[in-house]
Amino acid sequence: MYLGPDPGAGAGSSPRRFTWEEIGLRTGRGHPQQERWLVIDRKVYDISQFYRRHPGGARVISHYAGQDATDPFTAFHLDKALVRKYMSSLLIGELASDQPSFEPSKNKLLVEDFRELRTTVERMGLLNPNHLFFFLLLLHILLLDAAAWLTIWYFGSSFLPFLFSALLLGTVQAQAGWLQHDFGHLSVFSKSKWNHLVHKFVIGHLKGAPASWWNHLHFQHHAKPNCFRKDPDVNMHPLFFALGKTLSVELGMKKKKFMPYNHQHKYFFIIGPPALVPLYFQWYIFYFAVQRRQWVDLVWMLTFYIRFFLTYLPLLGAKGLLGLFLLVRLIESNWFVWVTQMNHIPMHIDYDKNVDWFSTQLQATCNVHQSLFNDWFSGHLNFQIEHHLFPTMPRHNYWKVAPLVKSLCAKHGVEYQSKPLFTAFADIVHSLKDSGELWLNAYLHK
């Protein structure tokens, strides 16, 4: 198995040349010998041993085994020159001269036009953050957090102050969720280490969750959005929901019925928005941190729970403290699920077809119309298309690149979806109803 240049080659020998057919066999599954190769800028790398040590996670890099990974590599890494130094030991050759720079099945003009757009974005400075913007976001979260405690301290723990404080804390949790997302995507500081450090503070101390857990799941989602068995966000299929037209019909034809999927648009309101954070995330984040021995993340998490306990126990007592905590998690859960799923569940969900980066992101994401409220409420994830195309772009620049993305879509006949906020919410339910009916029809008649 190759882990570097041919040891038998002399110093002046030419690198090994490969075809896409050879590379396409090295996916880590089946023959030959579970090898994993990928291509970046026409260079062929053997990640068969390295993928387990990949700082971004073993799965996210493995999702591109056997494929061209140039665009995701460019999208995810800040200091590409530094990363390439570490990659040199994995280099085993390059594409043969008669081979295209990416798989022949991909749209050549679209790939080239998107890469030109990426160059334009960099030249316009749209990847450069406004630090004051993010400081003010953090400040407004901290002020809301303080206001929640002051409300109960001053007005007491009767129903209205208690409810108002819970609403403030629920807002803190939602907004801190959007802010940690910025740091997790390395979009606030030019140095990765500063993004990672503040990320641990925001998600760990302000929210009580491990940064490593978020990184493990979220980068896979961005690498292959809505790709079954590669995007963990669609792992709810088929245990709880039948998602997407293709997968739902396939499930029905196989006569599989884990749930009454034809009613999933109804039970979504029970096991979806209200239950995800309080009943699943709340215990799983501790399991993840302990099981993977993420002790630093665990310490950061514990500081949140200790602070919450010390500040609210004297005011509310044990029962009031538990009630407040659960209510806050319920508010956060509803906010989180509706915002994050409105951009993805109604979109195309299928197995990985290895299409180009631009098409991969556009078929799996949609936007919600811009407004000051929508921007704030969703943490600018109403610009989900732009965020997925340029994940390290600071969110305050999404609106600037949106016209360029729309223009590229129009040129190549790619659909660019943008809708009102409540239409986006309703489309979650409609799409679940449609896929449930497709499952039922295939289950009964095929």
C-alpha cells in the first residue's frame, strides 16, 4: 500500500500517473485492500492510514475517498499551504496527462465557473471577518443571559418572571448556538487555534456541549449534505422518518416499516422540535465526550452546569431549577429544529451521486428571504446556500455574495430556492407528508 513516493524511484524520476478508473476503486470499501485515495488539484493522495488521524475527523475525509476533493479541501481549510506540507507524505502521484482534473461525469463548465467565483470571492475580501460584528453578537448574548438572572432576582420566581426569564435563556441558547457555529467554521479569526479556543468557550461554557461533538457531526453534513449514510443529519431515516422521494420509495419496496411513516408529518411535532435537545442531545453529548475521552470539552461543559446551578438554585430551589432548565431546553430545541431543518428536509435527499461541489450544495439547501429579523432569528442560516458553498465565510457577507451565486445558477440552469420564513417551516411538514405517502404507496403496491 502506498504511503509516499515510490521508494524504488530515483530522485529525478517522474511521479506515478493514475486514471480516474483506478482512483474510483479506492473508496475504502471492498477490493483492493480497503485502500482510500483522493485527488486534490490533480495530485493523488493515499489516506488509507491517515484518515483516522485527520484533525477534521476520519469520516469527513473518508466521504471523498475515490473522488476529487479539491473544492471541499479549499472550502474547509484556512491555511492551505500549511496543510499541504503535512499532506506531502501522503502523495503517491498525480493524474495522467490525458485525464481531466475531476471526474469525467461532472459538469466541466460549472466546476470551472464555480472555482472562478471562489477566486472572485477571495479577491473581494468576502472571507475577511468584521470582528466588531461578532463581538456585538457575543455581547448581546451575555447581556440577555444576565437579564434572565436579574429578572428572577428582582421580580421573584412567580409565573411571569419565571416564564420571561426562561424565554430570555432560551434565546441565549439559540443565539449562542448560531455563534458557536461561526467559530466552529473558522469564520471569525484568521488563525484556526483562536477559532477553536473561543468555540470551546461558546459551545462549552455558554451552552454545555462539547465542541468535538459538533465538529464530528457538522463537517460531515457540509461535506455531503443530504447524502444518506454520509450526512449524519439524515440518520433519522429510516428509524424515525422516511426522508426524500428516492429513499422513501426504496424503503417501501423493501417492505420496511420501522414507524407509520404515512403519519410522520403528525408525529414530527412530538418527536421532532420538542424532543431533540431535551431527550436526545442532553444525554448524548455527555456520552460522546466520555466515550471519546474528550476531557477538555467535558470540563468546559461542566462549567456551564456549575454556573447555572450556582446562580439559579438560591433563587428557585431544586424543583424550580430543574423546571427552568427543562423549559429552556424545550425552547431551544424548537428554535433549533425548525431553523436547521427548514433548509434541508424539503430538499433532495439520496445516496451520494458524486456530483460537483456546487450542485451538491444547491440540491440539498435552500434560502429564506432576507430581513433583519430572519437574519437574527436564524443566525444568518437563512442564507444556507451561500453558507454551504463558502463555509468559512463570515455570515455578515452572505448577502454580498448571494447575487453572484444567483447569477451562476441562472447561467447553468441550477435552481436557486428562496422562500418566506413560514413557508419554509410549512415545507418541512409538507415534504414529510409527501415522502410518507410515497413510502405507503410503494409498501402496499410494489
